[in-house]
Amino acid sequence: MECKCMEKPYVIGLDMGGTNSVFGVVDARGTIKAQTVIKTRGYKNVEEYVATAIEALQPAIEVVGGIENIKGMGIGAPNANYYTGTIDNAANLEWKGIVPIAKLFSEALGIPVRVTNDANAAAMGEMTYGAARGMKNFIMITLGTGVGSGIVCDGRVVYGSDGFAGELGHVIVDRSPEARQCGCGRKGCLETYTSATGVARTARLILANSTLESKLRDINPDDITSYDVFVAAEAGDKLALEIFEETGRRLGEACADFAAFSSPEAFIFFGGLTKAGDYLMNPIRKAYDENVLFVYKDKAKLLVSTLNGSEAAVLGASALGWE
Amino acid sequence: MECKCMEKPYVIGLDMGGTNSVFGVVDARGTIKAQTVIKTRGYKNVEEYVATAIEALQPAIEVVGGIENIKGMGIGAPNANYYTGTIDNAANLEWKGIVPIAKLFSEALGIPVRVTNDANAAAMGEMTYGAARGMKNFIMITLGTGVGSGIVCDGRVVYGSDGFAGELGHVIVDRSPEARQCGCGRKGCLETYTSATGVARTARLILANSTLESKLRDINPDDITSYDVFVAAEAGDKLALEIFEETGRRLGEACADFAAFSSPEAFIFFGGLTKAGDYLMNPIRKAYDENVLFVYKDKAKLLVSTLNGSEAAVLGASALGWE
């Protein structure tokens, strides 16, 4: 990243969600020079999707002086395999089976294209433009509808034997009979406690077990969201604070275990839940310090992503374009 | 490793234990050409230890035609830091503080010297000469007095930000009030259940809770070792088999979680406990299959080290000498 003066100065990032596909043309500092959005769904097939994308991208590419100024493209997509450049059996997309998405874009644009999943893209983005600049060992934890992770060891994302390494949201943190059912079919995954929906589940549980007064009692329990909990916490609601404490404790305990794996310089948290700030981060830090093995004590920083939330996914994907 | 014809054809490995230091001169196929042993304790200081070692090594070095045929040296030692070449505050050694062991040997021999801990050395040995030849992603689990690990991602040992990554024996697998006290000061570490001493603890617990007859009841519970459990299992003792099943279950569950980290091609088990063979490996495999996330199912092999136990530590250390 030091000197791009002799290199093509831009990359394209694509954040492919179940609904929208957001494209950005990005420079080496992480500034999005041009952006465009198309729907992800509603095409005859993936070829039609790619053709629509290429057409939509033309004006953005012209903004930076044409495709000859673009070094490569990175795609963050569900079930994306870095090794093969394919999207494999993604439940949230219309295309079934193995979709050679990197090859299709690469042939259409004439530039190298790499793909990976959202959490690995977030880690790349953080390392290239964000809180992990200059770090060679860190773990990215994304707290959204689910919990994802991107693990960087010695400056490189860990993809594992099959391209699917780094699913720390599915480490089992509770093996008791009361462990929560996870969408993956198993019970007690970290994700069931510390995703946005996990926070809502914790809210319902604490509301049922506690006699504390709370603004959250004015909401139908089934409708409570992690945002409601945040709003209540901001108003000093003790029960809401307890919900974040419980969530942070689970995350801190889990991260203490993750430290025993790769001894990272930092954990970087990203996603909607991190808006809770210290309501969440303080309990994470407390549980981490109380649970981490002595040899790792006071080593890893626990940080919140510094990338602008709405741009982070596109920036993360684009970071792959520099490889 | 393919062609060493133009390279120096031998390396030195040193397995430094609390009692003995075993040196081997090793070729690229993992054959130990010459070996020598000195005591690790009883020297005035580390310089005297190194001087004694160098003198003891001379005949072994002559066997392969002198130091000019030796490419490098690797040392496996407790609390050894790969990045700094030092042994840091090792509880089992007489030298306190930070000992620059790599520098001392390198200056005395005139060859490059690298150090790492025993479990990482075992992983290097397995990758260079053993069951992990040709693998780029695997996790070594050493089952001895403690439980150690060496994690290889993309062909490289994971050392982390500080050189101390890979302490999977201290991942917490039980957070219940009954979790076992660990020597690290915390409770519920994997090591307290699946080390040789962990097996003995499980034996005492099952003997106390069960009414099954067992040969193990003839031994004073405090004297039972994992070897006693193995001998009983060989004789068809049901309670002994139950002890290995419980041990294997804990290991299989833990490895299923580790898969979510680095999606390895294989887990390789090493150490005295693996002599239990299928008594231990079958329950590991069963628990792994039952607990691993669907995306990793039927991917990782669960293997036992193929290195000769008494030579493995020296071979593992020597593998660092090729770097």
C-alpha cells in the first residue's frame, strides 16, 4: 500500500447482499470516488445480473478515467469461496449451486477479481483502510443479524483448507441443557447470544426472569430489537444495561478463548451492535481480562471499527482488489 | 524440501526438557544420523550449559562430516519465543528471566538457530517428516502432562502477535460450577480433562460416581495413571473404556470448535495418550462429527502422529533448522 504511483490507482468493491448490490470505486486511502447500486434479485440468471452490473458501473468507472486506471475488483458475498472465486449454495441468493462470480466479472471487465465472505472482507477493509492498519495479527468480529469473523495471522486472512475458515460465531459457548437453538441446527453457538437477534433473545429472557422496572416492558417482547435495548440503555434503563452486560460477558469470554488460538494484537468489533459503545465494550473488556490466559494478559486491544458503517462493506470488498 | 542436493544436507534438533536435553543430527528424510544427551540442570549459568552442549555435540557433528554440512539448528523448549529466539521465564528450567538461547548456540556453532515451544516443534516435525507432509492447514494436539497445540495455516506455524499463539489446551471447555481447577489459575481448561493427568482425574471421578466393577478399583485412586486406564481398557474393563470415551468426547467437541477457526485439513494427535488408539480416537471422531458445523463436516481427518514417539521431539525441533 506504500506507493501506488506506478500502479493503477483504483479498485472496485462490490458488497453483495441478499437485496442490494453496492459497487464502489475506491482509491488507496479508502475514499469512495463513485458508487452505484443495483438489485441483487430478479434476474433470469447470474449472467444477466453481471451484465446489468457492468452497465451500471460504466459511469462510476468513467469518473476515475476508465478501466485502465483500475487494478482489480473485490467482492464480499455470502458463501463466497476465496480459493475458487465462486459463491457456493448461498441460501440468501437466487442462484443455486456453484456460481463462478469472479470469473464472470473478470471476463467482463478484463481485470483480476477476488471474492470472499462479508466478515473476511471487513477484516481486509480494516487492515487496508481502518483500525487495523499496520497490524499483522488481529481478529475481526462482525455483530449483525449473525456473528461473523475474519481472522488475520501474519498479515494474511486465514482461509483454511477449504476457503471457509473463520466462523467464530458458531463456536459453542454453552453446552448446558438451556443452550439456545442456533439456525445452524446446533445449540449454544456464540451467535445465538451476541448477534442483534441474540440480544433480543437475551432481552426477553431477562425481562421474564427479572422484576426490575424497564421501559422495555412497554414493548411486546416478540417485537423487541437490539436497537430498543440501546435506546433504553441511553435513558439509563438498568435492565437494558444488564442485557448489554450479559452480551458483552459472552463476547469477552469467547474472545479470551480465541486469544489462545492466534494471540492477536487486537479484536476489532464491527456492526450495528457496536453503536452501543461502552454499554457493550466495557463488559467485553471486563470479561476478557477476567478470562484470558496469563500469557496473553494486557496484550490485545479491544477496538471498534473505524470505518464508516455504510461504506465499510464496500471498502472491505474493495481491499481485495489490491491483492 | 524437494531437492537439497545443492544445500547443506543436515540439521541439528534439540529437545530441551526440564531434566534432559536431547540433540540429534537429522537428514532431510527425518533420519537421526547421530544423537547425544546432556543434563539440562546443574550448570552455573546458561553459558556453561551451552559450552557443555557444544562439546557433547562434536562427535555427532563429525558423523556427518563437520559443521559445514549442517544448515541450521532448531530448538524445542518450554516458553520459547520464535520471534525473539529467547526462552522467557520458564518455570521448569533453572535460568530465570529472558534467556537468549538461539543467539548463544548460533554464535557457538556459526549456523542459524531458531527456537519454538514443544507443540509448535511437533507440528513442524509432522509437516516436514510425518503425518502432515504435503498439508498446508492442520492442527497438532499434544496430549502429555499438559495439552499443547501447534497450528499451521497456509503452510506456516501461527505464532501470533507475541510468539505465544496456539495454547488450545487452555481453551475453557467447561464454565459450570463443577469445572476443574487448572494449573494456569483458571477453571475448566481443556487440559484439565484431556491431559494424562486429566484422564487420571476423570478416572477418580467415574470410579466415585459409578458402581461398575473395575480392575482400577484395585489401585489407590490417587495413584491411578492414564497408563493404568489403558491397561484396564486392553483387558476389556468397561469403566476404563468409559474414561476414554469421556476424554475423547471432550477432545472431539473442542476440535469441532477449533475447526471454526482455521478449517484444517487434519487434526494430528501426539503424545503418550495416543497409545490408547481407538479407545480414544473413536470417541474423538464421534464427538467431532456430532458437533462440527455443517460447512466443515467430513472435511478434516483425525490422525495420530506417525513419528516415532521417542524421536519425535528431536525431529520436530530439527525441522526448524531447515527454515
